[in-house]
Amino acid sequence: MQVFLRNFEGCTAAIDVELDQTVAHLKRLGMPHASSSSLDELYLSDGGRVLPDDLKLVDSSVKAGATLSLGFKLRGGGGDGGATGAESRDCYLKMYAEKKPDKVDPNEAKLARFTRCTISAEALKPPCVIDFLGNLYNKEAVVNALLTKSVPKKLKHIIKGLKDVIPIHLATIPGVNDDSVETKFHCPITGQEFNGKFRFLVLRKCGHVLSARALKEVQTNSCLVCYEPFTDADKIIINGTEDEVLTLRERWEDEKLKSRGEKKYKKNSNVKALLPREATGDLVERNEELGLRNSKAEAVTDSQDIVENKRKSEVIVQEVVVPASRPKGSDLVQPTKKFKAAEALLPKNASKEVFASIFTSSSKNSLKETYSCRSLPLGRN
């Protein structure tokens, strides 16, 4: 079968082809000197319809004597000057979508909380301390933050001084001295590593760090290292869950309120001890107690002992002159009578009521304002 092939320069050539050949083979016959990559950029069309490269001529609508056009494929779209990527809605979503932070491995986060300082993020290095909520710190970092007043905002209500932290004793793993090793501490009883995979507790009285497994297996009320007695209230869970931290916070707040109440009571008792007995208001009760004791002593002892006890138990009462309250500034100035023109300028042989009617201050106006100010007289108060 013979067909005519018109190239992009306008020249037409007659080509003999077989019906079992494909369109790609026809392009090779029309451009014998072109490379395979160049042929991929060309296309054949029959009557304006593009023919696929793998289409056989027997399956196509190409007939003998048909004229096929050879042209270049357009790059980047339909040739109308528009961006094809803008037609897809996904492009807009990807363009304006917020970049989400990379997810942190929870195991790495736990390891960092157990091996690094909460303030400086440096590796834990003795001496170390812990707060009442279970957060770990390097003591040097805490002291530096307090001196420079650079405590993070989330920790300002927790750490206000060194009294808000507890020194702890971390047991070092024997033979581990390399700084590149993250886990350097372990439980001295069970040997579990201090890496966030196991639960650890601190005993407030002695500061030793033990695993929860050790305290569970050995049922005792004394520290397994120094034998210091402790209670359940002395246990602080290190980096516990949200519920455990909430329980520790409530316990900590209750202890603060209790300590404040004890300090206030102690302060009041010291003040009462410094005041004289006459000013405390308990003088009558003290005298009654002394009198009751003396009456009991009279029934048991003789008269001489009674006299001696009375002399010893006598309380000398001195009259305390309480100074009168100082007068205020308003009390020092004599109150003056308000000036009224109707009384001060009253002429002789004049009626007081008639003369007072001249002045507006002598009578109250019974008129009330309405929506229009014209309803009131000009001389109203």
C-alpha cells in the first residue's frame, strides 16, 4: 500500500508500507536519518486525528493514497499559553497547605526526658535535682537560671528557688564513661537502664532513684540503698503520665498550703509571746486557772504552803492606758453654717417667705424634664 507523507517543511513523499506495520515504523520510513529520541517528539495525523505510535495500519482508518502529516509534539500543554498545573486543584492545596512539623519518635522523646536536663537540654551530669512534679535538671543549670532570672515560663511557677527542688542520687552504670552513650544510669537493685522504657521513682527523704519494679518486688518501708524509712507520700514518679503528674501537683499544692498555715500559726504564737499579758486578753482565764489551782491546794496543804503558793502565783496587773484615737482633720475644723442669701440679706420689716421666693435656692422646682427643653423655664436650677 502506498501513502503520501507530508513533513513539517511542506514537502510530500510517497512511501510504500505494509498493512501489518505500525505508525512508528511509518515515521522511521519518512525520517530515515532521525534518531529514535527525535522520532519520539514527532507524531503522524490523518485528517487532523493523531495516530498512536503502536497502532497498526490495518487497524487504523488510513487508506491507500491517503496523505499523512508529520509534525512536532507541543511541550507544556495545549499551546494556548496557559499553565497546565494550575488546572489541578491539588496544586493550590499543596501551595497553601501549612507545613506540619515532622513527627517526633515517642521513644526518642522519652529517652531525652530521662537523659537530658529540662532547662538546658544538656546531658544529665551529677549533681542532679528533681522538682515535685518529676522533671529532671542539672543543679548547675537550675542555679544559673535562678541567678540570671532566665527560668522558662512553663517552669516559673514550679521553680522559684533551690527549696523547690530535691537533690537526687543517680547510680552510674559501671564501665560507661563515654559521652556518646545516651544511657549512663540504672537502678542499683534491678539493673534496669534509666532510658525511659521503665518506670523510676525518687524517695524524697534520701534522694535515691529506684525502679518501680525494685520497690514492687521488695515490699519494705525503707530505702533499699540507705535503709532510710519512707512513706507513699515520699515517692515522686519521674516523668510520669498526665494523671500521675496531676496527682503530684495536687499533693504539692496541699503541702504548700499546709506549710503556709503552720508558718502563720507559728508567727502568731511568737507575737503573742512577745506581747504583755494585759494585752493578750487571756488575763482573766489565767487568773481563774490560778485561783482554781490555789483552791485545790488549800484542801491538801497547810496554811503556810498556801501563802507561799499564792505569793508565787501572784500576777501583778498594771493598768494600761490606751491613748484615745487621734482626731481627724475634719474634726479639728468647726462646722460652719451654709450661707443663704434669703437669711443673710433679709431687709427689715420684710416677710421672710416673700423675700426668699426671689432666690431659686429656697424652693425646689417640681417641674420635670421632657423630650423638649422648651417646656422648662429659663430660670430653673
